Amino acid sequence: MNKTFYKILAFIFGFMAIGGISESYRIMTSSAPDIAPQRTYLTIMSLGILALFLFLTRYFWRKRKN
């Protein structure tokens, strides 16, 4: 594959990770009645997806260098 393609994928997943950070923060600090009862599960899910995005960003960034 083309190294430019890996660079584009790294930027896309990096951008999604930045959005994931703000969304995780919003879940942890929200007092909305539909979020508050499931805060634990939503926090675990949002942090898991954030970790996945960060892993994919790092993976594609290293793939671009090789």
C-alpha cells in the first residue's frame, strides 16, 4: 500500500480520537437523566473506543514510516 494512504488513515483516526476525548469528558461530567444511570458502562465503552482509535492512529503512523 501507499505510504500516503497510511498517513491519511493516521490523521483520520487521530481526529476521531480527539473527538473521543471530548465525548468521554462529556459522559463523565454529564448530569443528564438518560446518561447518569448508565455512566459506568458508557464511560468504559467510550474509553475503550478512544483507546482503539489511539492504537489505530499509532499503528498507521508507524506503518507510514516503514
